Amino acid sequence: MTSSADTDLREPRQRPPTQGTAQVGAVELPVVIATIARERGITGVHTHVRQLKGYLARERRPVEVVTPHSWAAGRRRPLLPILAVLFGARLVLERAYGPANVSWYRRSHEYFLRRALSRRLADAGPCTVYAQCPVSARAALDARSGPHQRVVLAVHFRISQADEWADKGQIPRDGRVHRSIRRTERSVVPRVDGLVFVSQWAREALVDWLPEAAGPRHVVLHNFVEAPARAPSPAVRGDLVSVGNLEAVKNHRFLLRVLAAAKRGGYTYSLDVFGEGVERPRLLALAHDLGVEGQVRLHGFRDDVQVLLPGYRVYVHASYSESSSLAIMEAMAAGLPVVSSPIGALTELFREPDEGRFWPIDDPERAANILVGLLEDHDELDRAGRAARARFDREYDADVVAPQLLAFLGEVRR
């Protein structure tokens, strides 16, 4: 393992930049979404890509998603087993040594993404590459055939990707890999042609430690999801629902402590959690210790959660840190009031008491009182739910936000 988490696995040749537009006869590409993640997955980035791709498909506009796995597509020899071995190595590294896992993941995925993009952009005309992380942006900057191919970076991460890996316990904060990731961001962010921040908080958090991030053209646009069809009489599924990976930063333990506090006050509510992760056994143990195991159901990952949401009464969220929250937007689309931690970008997503409530995540007893007050006031519950859906229609519907995103990508390209 090298001393830097982001040492390049570059190919020897470097294509000289093309001045102006593409060569005569070059094909003009659609929006190219570049990501080091697989196209399908459960994170907010996956959802963002899926929603944008779906919107463009409905509008009959061309879009292409390029991932590291795209490199093997169309090859004469089957190369997917090779990629499976290379990418699967991180499963071993993850158990053995977190920093090595993070380093290998970023370097190997960037290498194959860069090769896939190089092949796709080599003879192409003007286009926009919409990169979903700094690693993807660097691959795109290295792969493009000239400045006529613009690179726009979506800032989904919280402050820095280094901090996100540290929050997961994979790397030590301020350690060698942590510093290397920040160096990558310090190098890449000022070089892109445009930045899309998913919240005002995300912009302020990045510019606070990286003032150069204020340089590129940028826009603040919340994430978006397609509005679901309104079910006339949704099946009743339970009281509370929460969606998110079972990681420490999502703070699902707090939700269990709030359930226990409400139970001590004479109110017993059910909680369904959709998501998977390392916290699962700890959450099951805590539910048993608190005496609420009969009220909690951990469903794991489901790709039909948005269809299930209308069957609940309130959406609950307790994360320590978020740059945005598609889960909250999906809950509002389903007409659910939201009770959430007043952290980061979450305070931008809804107003209190209009569409929900904020609760203190350091005081389960007071949080339980806030939750009970909402759940037991049926008129207020109904009013807040209708207000949540109305705000979704105004601010988070794909038909409202996606055109604004595409307009910005078009401005950057011009």
C-alpha cells in the first residue's frame, strides 16, 4: 500500500487538451453522469442518479451513466470476473485494516472510471459530465478530450468525504488517509467547471475549510424525487417510520430511547426502520435492553419504500450530520409530517411547526413529549401532513427541480 490514499493509477499517455469544440464530425453526447459507485444501490447518491436518469428518460432526453464497471462493457473478453476480484479485495481489507480499504476503493475505482470515461469521451463533441464525488470529478477532468467537455461536481458529502469515512470508523480523523482525501478535494474542487450544492449548509460547510470552493460557478439546488401516485386508502402499516443505512451517524439508537421514554409515559408506538448496516445487531440488543423489541421492526433494504410510506403516521429522523435528506423528501411526498434532529441541512428541508417538529437528540424524554404531542393531536397530524405534501410539490418534486439542474448544466456548458 502506498503512502497516499489517492495516488493515481494513471495510464502513461496524457491526451493533449483540445482547444474550443470537438473535431468536425464528432458526436455530441448527452449528459454523462459519472460515479465510482455501482449504478444501483441504497445511498442518497444512488437515489439522486436514479431520479435524474428517470426524469430524463420520461422527458425523452438522452442520458448515460458511466461507472468503473462500464469499462468492461462491450469488450470481447469477459472482464467482469477480473473487476469482481479487484473490487472484492476491499471486503478483505475492510475487515483487516480500514485505511487500506478506503485507499484501495478510491484508487481502483477511479482508475477504471477514468478508463471508461476516456473511451466514451475520446471522439465526442461538447457535453457535460456530471460527477457525483471528487474522485469521479478528477477521473472526468483527466479523461475529457478538451475544455469543450465540461465537468460539474455534485457536492453530496458532509464537509469532506474524509470526515464521512472517519464517521464510519474506517479511517482515523486527521490521519494519513484523512489528510490525503482532503488534499484531493483541495486539488479537484477549484478545477471543475461548476458545483451543484444540495443545500446551503453543504456549500457553507465546504467553503468554510476550503475557501477556493467559492470560485467555480455554482448553484444551490435541493435533491428531488418523483412524486408518487396518491393512494386513495393506503394500507395501515404502523406509527413511525425511518429510512437510512444502519450507521452510527444516523443515530437510530436515539429513536429506540425515545420509544422507551414514550412507553414509560403510557404511549406505545411502533417503529419500522428500512436500511441495512453494521449497527443492526447493536440496535436489536438495545431494543431488548430498553424493553421495546416488540415495537421495533428492522426490515433491511427495500427498493419499494416510497410505496410503503403512506401507511405510516409520522416520519422520524435523528441523524448527527446530513448534507441533505432524500428520505425526508420522500416522506413529505407521501404526506407524512417529519420529526427530525435540527442538524445541518435538515433545518432547510421543512419548517416547524408547519410541516413537522424538531426534537433535541440529547434528551429522549423531551423528544418523546414532542412526539406524543404530535401523534395524539389528530387534527394537527393531518394538517402537518398536508402541509408537508404541499411543500414537496413546490420544492422537491422532480418536475420542479430537475429542470433547474439541467438549466444550470446547460449554462456551464455554454
